Amino acid sequence: MRSNRATVRAGVSMAATLPMLAGALALGIPAAHAADHSGRGALAGTKPAWATAKADKGATSNGAQVNARVYLAGRDAAGLAAYAKAVADPSSPMYGKYLSAKQTQARFGATKAQVAAVKSWLKSAGLKVTSVTPHYIAVSGDVAAAEKAFGTQLHNFAKGSKTYRAPAQTASVPDGLKGSVLTVTGLDNAPHKANHKDQLPPPDAVFKNAGPFSSYYGSNTASTLPSAYGQTIPYAVQGYTGEQLRAAYGAGTYTGKGVRVAITDAYASPTIAFDASSYAKKHGDAAWKTGQLTQVLPKNYTKTKECGAAGWYGEETLDVEAVHAVAPNASVTYVGAASCYDDDLLDSLSKIVDNHLADIVSNSWGDIEANQTPDLAAAYDQVFQFGAVEGIGFYFSSGDNGDEVANTGTKQVDTPANSAWVTAVGGTSLAVGKDNTYQWETGWGTEKATLSADGKSWTNFPGSYTSGAGGGTSKTVPQPYYQKGVVPKALATANNAEGNRVVPDIAAIADPNTGFLVGQTQTFPDGSEQYSEYRIGGTSLAAPVIAAVQALAQEARGGKAIGFANPTIYSKYGSKLYHDVVDQPTGKELAVARVDYVNGFDATGGLSVSVRSLGKDSSLKAVKGYDDVTGVGSPANGYVNSYRRH
């Protein structure tokens, strides 16, 4: 499971893929402000690609309301990117010389004079300043005021079957403010204003897995079912627990003691404390200590129906329980966003950075790259750079739809995992054997075929593609320096001869058919809310698992923050510190048998029996060496301890 904000963002203000300015994200340097002929500096990327002359439906009413954010460039945007690179690079003399949140803001944040100048300009155009943060100034006003401020006409444009507002020309700022403004978001059809009286809904309907199961990989073979690939296959595991995952990824005696991990998602599960405590007690994880799990939540939630708020409860539950299972003594801070929209998710990330709430941040959400625009990319990257300077590392799930072709019709990666400033976490199918021994991993990619009516064969074996780890080559983000010499040239140059960012960087368990057992309060058919358990996966399992492994590694190095980890992760490439994951680790095709309740709860609606083939991730392949399913591989014995040398 991986929460996806695509369904709400696609209909709001997202454009088709836009080309990044050269160098814009190679080091995260803000998009350049190209001067025009009217004494103003253009804010590149603020006119969506879909706002074409052909789609133009005419001017937007002057009285229509606009809610926008003007992101502040700070006093030294190029210096911020350079410092963030230096402190994260093990070969740099600045490596690990982090600044505090206060020092970072003082050195790279906007000055009082910059803020005052930007506010004055916005007010003089007739816009109302609604909030000021260290990162942006939020404004509201009518279209006429927005047009005056940003030097562009706002028109209505057809996009698909709907019509949205967008700038008819690239937005701009007065020349005197070019160095103060990073970008502006919200001009291209700001989201509908939500009702602030929204309340969080009850938990989603209960889901349970049917048996039979394997307790560890291969412990229970499906001898009465048809074979697959010429061999009898095992039943899917009931769901791995912390003990099995800690053994698989070389936790040793480390527990994450003294390390702070943050988790971001939207909304907040009302039963998380009870669920996490119940799960830990039932499965032998260390009991949660007082204050070990904390939540930082917004005053109000918005767009709860639009975003499917209850669906995010399971996401938070998975993330919290997975981190605690692998790093049982790490402190966990959950930072919930007010909605699944970018503005609110950015606010959650900023809270972590501005208050240094944690050194490691797990993020199990994302969208397709085609829905990302340069203005938002710049805003995200600035937060990630501030984090890097402070010694904070961000880990993002790479996606659950492989190359996205089956999902969107276009081969693409996901965002923010595509950022050069985050660690993108891919997914595997994991086999943990008897006595918690690591057997193998494949790249996560599933094909499904159901049992025939007579029970003697699999219908249309191996069946159709269902899901798999996200990965591939970005169309917009230039290749970061740390990938050069590791990522195969054919992957790096798939979309650009100069080379682009390839996703993911590292990987861990994600396949729901070799997944993790979670416990959550859910709504049962009789309307009652009860704690129950189920097996789950997705790269939103891989991300918190890797975040937890990094917590162990940070403990191993005496508590010194790892920070932005990619340069270090790639510096270890090719060593025995990683499991080099391939699609056929045993030399044969692999599959498991799975039995599900048709109604998702009990046998009254019947059972569905299927075979799930492993290592079949759309057009993506897990091969020897770096690949776009698992990156450099998954952590092996010795990975955690290797951080002791730094």
C-alpha cells in the first residue's frame, strides 16, 4: 500500500511534464529568473504545459478568488545547495558539519528585509497576506490583483474534459525582487477551498487475509494446487514480523536507541497508540515507552472525502509499526498533513526541518512525475536542502505501479522520489527461511493468474500484471553526481543524452505476497470497530523499513546523523554490504499461492485462489548491479556496522 495524491492533484493544477531548466535540480539550484523586457524577472515553470493557445477559453473573471504561495529564495540559494552537497559527501572536508535549524535559517533563510519587500509588493498589488512562514508568504485576493502582482493574465483553459484557470504567460516579479522570490504556486487553479469543520471519518472497512499460509517462506507448500513453472509452490507467508526483518537486513544488536525518526502522511489515525501498542505486545517487539511515539498534527483537517482520509490511517499504522519493528528503541514522531495536497504535505516536511524534529524522515506517498511542475519541484527541493544542511535525510517510496505504463499509459517515475535530494526506496519480494535466515530477494513485480473452475490449472498463466516497485529514468531531473559511474549509461541517458536521475537508490521488502503483518483498528461488518491484523506491502513498507535500518546505522556511528544518505549509499556500491537483487535469484522462475476472501473479511462470500509470480515488474528488470527496480540493492549483514567507520 502506498498513499497516492495523484487522484486529487491531477484535477487541480498539475501539468504535463515540463522540461526543467538545465541544472535546476542537478544540485537543486532554483530555476533561473530569465529577465524579460518590462523590468521584471520571469518565474520559470509557472505556466503549465496544458495552458496552450488552442486550449484557451478566454480570460478568467476579475472577481474570481486566488490563493497563492510566494516561496522565498532566501539570502543565498546557490550557497544552500552547495552547502547541502558538501555536508552529505563523504569525500568532502565539510562532510557531517551540520548546522542547527536556527543556524541554517540565519545563514540561508530569507532576511527580514526580503520578507518586508515581498510583502510590500504583494500588498501594493491588492493582495492580502494570510500567513508568513520561513519558507513562503501566502496571499489571497481576486484575479485582477494577482494579475497585477505577477505580470500575467489568468485565463481558463480546457484540460481533458474540464476547464481550469492558469497563467496565460509565465508569471514574473519586479526586477528588484528577483533574488528574493524562488517561485509562486497556486496561480494555476488553486484547490477548492475546503470546509474547516471537516472531521476525520471512522476507520475503513476491515480487511483480512485467508489461509492457508506459510509461517516463513516455503514452510507450507501448496501440494493440492497446480504447479507453476514446473514446481510445487509455497503458500504466501502470513506476514513477516520485526524479528524476521531485523534478521534479514542485519540489525544485529542495534535497536535505534537515541535516534529520532519522523513519518509524514496525511491526517492521523485516531487509534494509532492503541494499535501500535497492541501489535508490539502480540509480536514480541519492545513495548513502547512513554513519549516514544508522538504526533504533530494540524489544527484543522481539510478535503477528507476528496483525499479518502480513512485510507491514510492504514498508511500511518504500517509506517509506525514497521519502524518500531525494525528499530524498536528509536523515537517516532508522526507529522500529519491537513490534507493530501502538496501545500499541506510541504508544510509537514517544513515543520520537521524548521524544528529539527528528527534526523530520518520516512514518506510513503507520491504522484506521477507528469503531475509535478517546476514550481513545486523547486519548493520541495528547497525543504530537502534545508534538511540536508541540518543532517536530516528524507526517504520516499518509489511507487507501486512499476514503470506506470499500465496505470497512466506513459512510462515515467514518481515524485518526490525523483528529487536528486531524497533517497528513493524501491521494492523487493523477500524470502526469509527457517530460523530467520535470509534466503533471497527478487525485484518486486507481480503477475496474477486465478485457479481454473476445475481446480486443475491456472487460467491464462502466468496472468496479468498487478503491481510492482516504481522506478526508471526521470524526464525532468538531471543526473546527480553521486549516480555517475554507478548507474548504467543506458538507464541514465534513456530520456536525455546528458543523463538524468534514475530511481530508486536502495530497496527493501515491498511485495504484499511476501509482506509485513500489521495490526489496526478497523470497521467490521456489524459496525463495530475492532483491532485486527492483515498482511500488507508496497514501497510504503520499504520506505519505513529502510528508514529504520538507517536509524540502526546512525546508532552504530554513535548517534551522529547520517543526513542526506545518497552519497554514502552509492559510495558503498558493489560491496558485500548489499544484497545484489535479481529477478531470478535461484535460477528459476518463482511464484507463491495465495488464498483470499472474496468479500475481504470471511469465507461467507467464498474464496479466491491465485498464483502470484515474482520478479515481473512491468518493463523494469532487477539485474546484476544497479537496476531501476532495486537501486544498489538491499542492506545485507555488515551494512549497519559499516557506518561505524565514518
